[in-house]
Amino acid sequence: MTYTISITPGHAGKVTATSSDGQGRTTSIPLLDGARYWQSLGAPSTATIVTVWSSGPGHWALRSTIGPAAKLAVSANRSGTPIFVPHKVQ
């Protein structure tokens, strides 16, 4: 099974991410937050998650399995470059 998150432009570095079940949220990391959302609903960690963006003639997609993506967060290293780090459960 494949779980999908569709992205539309947002504001302040964030996007509106809408899951294929209609749930929407504002986020700056839609693939990772989407993976955690589907995981919280009991999706198998081996299931595929796809984040898609379409704007005019351009489109792109990010793909992962839910388990590994749910374990990641984004931070910045010393020079300010974004890096993946382990997600801390809040």
C-alpha cells in the first residue's frame, strides 16, 4: 500500500500537507511529519509514503518507507546546512 501527502504552497517556509485520507496540516517537513501521522494510525512501517507537489508545469515527489522516515527530523549543522537527525518523541 502507498500513502500519499499532497503539498500546496503555504507561508513562512511552511506548506499545507494533505494526506490521502483528507487530513491537513501546516508543516515545513511534510514527508517526515506525514510518515509519523500514518504511523500513528497503524500503517505498516514497510509501507511506502509519497509526498507530491505540483505547481504549473513543474512537479516533484519524495518517497520513503514510513518507518525510516518517521524516525527522522531536520536540524541545522554548525554552518546552517540542513541535516537529518533522529526524531525526538515529544
